[in-house]
Amino acid sequence: MYNRAPTTSHNEENDNGLFNRSTINGEQQTSKRKRVRPGKNVKRWELKKKTALQPFQAASTNPSQEQEDEKGISSTHSATQSNNNDTNNNQKEKIFVYLVPPSHQFDPKPSEAITTQQTLQLYQHFTHGTCVAAPRGEPPFCKVKYVPFDTMSAEELQGWEKLVCHFFDRTNYVAAVKNNGPQMDGSMWADGWRKGSKKESFGRYCSVGKLVKMMLLANYNPQDEAASIKEASDFISIQLQHLAPGVFEKYRETLIENNLPSMSHMEYPLPYDALDFASFLTFTMFDFHNGPHCDTDANHWTLVCWIPIFNPRNCSEDDPILADDDFDMLGGQFTFRDFQVCLDLHHVLGVALCVFRSRDYTHQTLPGASPSGKYTRIGFSCQMSEAMSNAVVAHINGTAPFLEVAGQEKQVSNAQKKL
């Protein structure tokens, strides 16, 4: 037994950092072990989570709210805007932040063109709620939100139904895309503005042959078409602002700085309104899937969304538009192979909305199928073409002075010549 003298301690800075020094029984003792402050790790993780959420937050006021103050919005807008009025919504909702450890920042099976279900067992799966993924200590690459149908109001459900019907209708005017490089199977359509096949032209996606057919059936009204496109574009814009207002601002900045047409515009040039953010969108159905790839669009962040529906090829007139509780789609996951992250789409019967850094990281849509054949998913994403951006900039700078633009009027004129 011995009597221990009173112990005193203090911190000392030296060339090697912070040491702990104490006096025991009259002798000074120094330890190179850094003193651990209570709560330090918690604060460090909270800081990393805050950094992971920062790109999704708005740097300015909500443009859609500014426009609503100036003029009324349609019932489709108000159906969604009712959830957007709370400006602190992102702070109140629970967000799961996954900081990918270095040990998971690689593709475990790069030789697999289609990631197998066995390999997917190694992945971190997002299945419900709101989730953000970021490499540990780095900016995020993904935010996803799952919105169940049974949590939506009648007006919100109607808004999604109208959007799905809009996509169905657009297949009467635009042809399926046949030269999408990563695509392996399924069907894809594009709508909005694109760079034309001619060196100095761009215009709206349109199949003149399909347009002629609709005219012959007396089913084409240019004003109705323009109104439908505008309504769908605005609905999507509001969803993006709700999910990630910071990403909306980045989209809009790219659109305006490059003088690109909005996908809601029927002619070029036209003034922008507060909801314009992208030049075109693509939408897919019928077991669409693709290989691993990075995008080359002008936008660095991309909005993508999946909506479970009754298969329009097999459904009856009595079937609803949005899928019911018997929805049986398997597969169809969206993956980030370099981080072993997977967005699962079959745990929640509802809409899944996601923004991700499409140019920077490899991503892939895996095969999916409905065993009953009754169901499919509509997936859509919004982009701005780098090629079209270059063409518009060249025209504005005077290096392409004879740019040919094919908006709605030009397309109607071309179709009328074939009647």
C-alpha cells in the first residue's frame, strides 16, 4: 500500500502536438496520448453529416413561391405545393446519412456487366424514407426520397396520374430512342429540346410521321399540347424543388447561363419563368435497363424518378393508372457500383425521387420484371445536352450564324406538307 500524492495535470503544446502532463508523487509524467474531449466524435460526425446535406439546400428564395406570388397556379401545382409551404421541411424530416467508408469505395465485381443479386448482398441498400450518400469526408453523390402512395393526398395522387398520362400521350408524338449507348433492353423516349442531326440545328423532339397521323385523326391541338407540356414540366420542377432546392438552382444556373431552351418552351428563344430548369427529359418503360456508365450532359446533377404503374400493354380499361397492392415487380434496382450503394424500389409502393451526380460516378439500372405481366415502372430523368449547349453558344457568339431552330411551328409546318 502507498499513499498517492495529489495529482495535477495540464496540457502542453510542443513540436509533436498536444501532450498530457501530470504530477504523481512529486514526479512529472508525460503521455503522448491526446486527451479525448467528451462528445468530440459526435460533433465530428455531425459536421460530416451537415457537409453531406449542404449541396441540397437552397442558397436563395424558392423561385416557385415567387412565381406563385405573382400569378395563380393550377390545381396540379397546388396539389404538390401544399407540402412545400413549410420552408423548414428538410430540417424537420428525418434523413438517413450514409457516409461510405473507404473500404466500400470500389466496385467489388467490375467484370459483371449486370450486377448479380448475389453481389448486391454486399451493397448498402436504401429502401424507404429519405437517404443521402456521401464518401466519408467528401461531398455527397446521391439523395433519394421514397413517397408511398398511401401517404399522398387525393390531389397529389391525381398529379402523378396526370404526369403518367402525359408520358403515355407523348409516345404519340415522339419516337422511341434507338441509339442510347448504355441501353440494354426496354423502351426509352425523349421529349423537349435536342441537338439536331444537322451540324447547325436543334429543335424539339418530334416524329413528323406520328404528328401527321395525329393530325389526320383530328387529335392534335397545338395549344393543348403546349399546355400539357408546360403543366408536366412545372409539376416535375416543383418535385425537384421539394427534394433538393440546391440542385434545382444548379440546374437553372446551367440552363440560363448557356441560354438553353426550357423543356416547357415550344419555340426558341422565349423568356424563362421561375419554374424552368432543364431542356429535355427521357422516360422509360417495359423492363428498361442499361450498362454501367457516366453521363456527358451539361448538368452535373440529374433528377431521376420511378413510378410504379399498371402495364399499359396488358391492363384493362377498369385498371387504375398507378400500381395497387398487388404490384409484383422484381429487380430494377438503381446502383452506384463504385460505392456499393443500391436504391431498392420494391419495398415501398409509391414514387421514388432521386438526385445524383451523374457525370462523376458510375451508375446503372438493373433488369426488372413483373411475373404477372400486369405492372411496369415509368422512370424519367431531366437533362441538358452538352452538344446543344455548344451549338447555342456558337450561334450567340456568331460562329454559327445560320442556326436552324425547329420549334412547334416548324414541326407543324413540316407535317402539313405531308398531309
